[in-house]
Amino acid sequence: MPAHRSAFRFDPAFRVPLALLGVRPETSWVVVDDEALEIRFGPWRLRTPRANVAGAELGGPYRWWRAVGPHLSLADGGVSFGSSTAAGVCVRFAEGVPALVPGPWLRHSAATVTVGDPEALQRVLREPPPG
């Protein structure tokens, strides 16, 4: 499968505050290929093998204080990388992955991303990885 790249959707009201964190359209994306899922959200990065993706569900709309910026969910230990309140995709992992802090100490069971075309990203993630 050719690589699928999803751009984050940036709501105008959040562009400046996110830019102060280093999160801009040119530094934020999601890429899915045969080998891996990679999320970049400014200085934050998450990379995991495609085989570790256990599911993908559509979500939103979100409350801005729970969705915009990098967030840790205290309910399930998931991470959110949000630039919009409109919609997103929650990607679940078979094994937790690091994202918010370097090192193995904090691992996330899921990652929510607010991309421009959440339905397309969900379709790609639901395709079984090759092999």
C-alpha cells in the first residue's frame, strides 16, 4: 500500500496558541504505510508498527479544553493530539506506546488525532497490515 498522509485540521482560534508550542500545519501529520503508523504533532512523536493498531473509531465534536493541544487522558491513559474540536480518530493499540514523554515510563493505550479527513484515516487504519 502506498503511504497515506493525513494533515491535521487547524481551527483558526487555536493556530496561534498551538504555534507557540511548535505545533503548526508543516510540523504536524499522520502517516500510515505497510510498516508503521507515525504521528507527528510539533515536537511530539508517536511511532508504532501497523500490527500494533488494534482499532480506529471516529469521535467528536470535542470540548476545546479536552481536545486542543497534547493531552493525557486520566480515564484510559490515552493521548490526544488536537488542533480542532470538530472531529477526530481514536486509534487503539494492542500494546501501549510512548508519546508524551521520552522513554518507556508513560505508555498510551490509544491516540486521538484531529485530522482533516477522519473517515479516510479510519478506513486506512482498518485495512489489515500486509503479511
